[in-house]
Amino acid sequence: MALGASWVPLALAVELHMPRGGAPRRMKIRTACGSGRVVEAAARPVATAPGSVSLVLISEESMLLPIEKYGSPVLRTVSAPIKNIDGYVVALAQNMLETMYAAPGVGLAAPQIGVNLRLLTTDVSSGKEPHQRIIIANPEIVEVAGEQNGEEGCLSIPDFSEKVRRPQRIVVKGISLDEKELIIEAEDLLARCFCHEVDHLNGIFFLDHLSAIKRGLITRKLKHLIKDGKW
Ligand code: NI
């Protein structure tokens, strides 16, 4: 979920080392970051749409990842559950946190950085309160109560925001990075944030909750921006 300002991508030079024979499931990559620092990064091929595969780099050191925008098929795909919390998932979550804070945003879902896995990060304090930093795999909203109506934006739809109705309070269940069950009771902004990010895992945008008229106005503008290469 967006919190004003815009994303500035980090320039990367990438060297791929492909094992011989067969499609690699995982590979080591030397990544030269904008600072000139070289880090080891891992990539895993990710199916973004039928017949296409993309590589998303993650790094064991913090690395900012480009954020996918409205129109990208990865954002309309239902993401797969995470089966094992391995080193890839831990590094992915760390990279997502860094990317979320830099954007700046208060929530980020893995599809937004091109990975269709059920993983999300939130921090409604924008880094000010460490206990607000949440990483959750396979999140499920198991209870909802009340209603709130407030302004909502999205890092994947920069410069657009609208009022969206969400539950006032929710309970979210999921798995932590140390493979423990998480049960989180959330209200107000955190409840809104979880609803927004869990929607991303199901290929849903906040636009999909608007009236047909409002949604039509915004999607027409977005289509023009995409067509004119301004997106
Ligand atoms: Ni969003």
C-alpha cells in the first residue's frame, strides 16, 4: 500500500551463470549494485503468465527490487502457498521489507516484486516502531468485523487513490519466518493494509472494490498511460 512519494529504481548490472543442460531451478548471480558493491544474489524462475517465465533477483544483503505496476500479468495471478520457509523465502522477505520502506509504503505483497508466492510485509509505523514490522507467509483473513471507509493507494498504481470500504477489525492467520503460526488481531490502518495486501495475493487491486463508474474512470486513464508509454 502506498504512502506518497515515488520509487526510484536502483541500477543493476547482472551476470547470469546458467548450469549446463535443463532449466535451472536456482542459480547464483553476481549483482553489481548502483554503489559499485558486488553482492551474491539468488534467482528462481517464476512463471508470471502461461508460457512466460521471469527471473526475480533477491539478495542475501538488502537490495531494492523494482515494483510491478498495474498491467503486469503477475499482479492478476493468484499466488501459490509457500511450502517451505527456506533461505530464498527469508532473503525475499528481507528484500521486500527494504523495498517497502524505500518506496515508501506501509505494505508490500510478493507479486508486486514479480513473485507469485503468498508472502507479505507490513509496517504501519513506517519503520518507527520495530514491533509493527510484520512478515507473514500464507496469510488468511479468518475473522472480520465492523467497517471503515478511507483513502487507499497502491505502490503498483502510483499517483491514484480512492476511498475504499474495508472491515474495521480483522484476524489474520499465517506463518512466521521461523515457521511458527502467527495470529494477528488488526484494526484501523493495519486491518486495511492486510486486506489490501491479501487481495494482491489473489490478483485483486483496490480498484476492484470501487463502483463500476469510478473504476472505469481510473482504468481508462491507466490504459491511456500504458498506451502512451508513460506508465
Ligand atoms: Ni497495493
